[in-house]
Amino acid sequence: MSDGRGRIPCTRSSLLRARAQLARVRKGTTLIRRKREALVAQLFSLARPAVDAREAIQASVNDAYVALARAIAIHGVDGLRALAQPLRPVHVELRPAHIWGVSVADVSRVGALRRTLDARGTAPGSTGPAAMEAATRFESLADLLLDAASREMRVARLAAAVAQSSQQLHVLEQRIEPALHREIAMVRRTLEEREREEHLALKHLQRRRRSRA
């Protein structure tokens, strides 16, 4: 918006250019505001389910660790570690998605996490109900965590996008647009002063010519 030396060339082309910039800024502000409103609506639609999921996860955590404490009291830490062998990997799939230009990912598990005693491959006599209960509780907890992963990721990404949009709006509305208004006003005022000076000079020249004639 200046000629590089802190001064704006007060010409008609500068005035037209500043007006065009102001029109683009206003259009960009409108688009960003609409995008932010859409992101906020999406965020609110996910907020309540996310809160409910966190409460369910907290309750599941409490139940799982109570069951774990019982199992440790009966089998001991080393005994539970032996029953947990062999360890199994948990496979998940990530599917990319977009919400108003915001990149997110949907997380889904491959196969069920909760298993029967036969699927765990442990002997019923050596396992006992306490260890089975602990394993079932933690597998249920893992199910809840994976179900909530996509929602939590969307909430985090949308919240960051809303904050970024708000910052962009603040810059456009509080800095760039006022600066363009000041520039337009200054250039217009300077051009009007020049026109008045030229008009007065022309009248003075005409008077001198008439006086000579």
C-alpha cells in the first residue's frame, strides 16, 4: 500500500488500486466469516457427543482399574503378565476426510477388540474370573477410546480452524481494512486539493490573459 519509502503515491491509479484491494478484503472477510460460522456449527454438533464419550470413558476407566486391582490381589503382577502373553497388536484404519477445507481422519478398528476366553488362548482354570473381568473391562475401554478417537480429532482440528479463522478476521477487519480506508481517504483528499489548486491556477491565468488583452 506504499511505494516502499512509507509514502503512498497520490495518483488516480493508486486510488483505484486501493479501492480494488478494499473490495477484495471485504469479499475475503465475508467468505472467512461464513467459513467460521460453518466450522462453529460443526464443532457444536460434535461437542455434546464428545463430552458424553469422555464421561463414558472415565466411568470405564474407573471400572477397569477396580477390576485390575482385584486381579492383582489374586494373581499378582507377575501372574497377570504371564496371563497376558502373547501380546496381540491392535490394527486400526485411518481414512482421510475434509470439513470445510480442514483435514481430519476417521479412525476405525479392524476386527473386534473384545474377545472370548477361547480367543484369548488362556486356560480357564489358571485364568480365573478376576483376570477375565479385568481383561474384558480393558478391552471395552479400548473400544470406547477408538470410537472416540475420530470425534476427538475432529473437535481438536475444528477448534484450531475456528481460532485461525477468528485471527484472520481480526487482521482483516482491525488492521488491513482500516489501513485501506485511511489510504483511500488520504489519496482522495490529496487529489481534491490538487484539483482545487489547478482550478485556481487556471482562473488566475485566465485573469492575467484578460488583463493583458
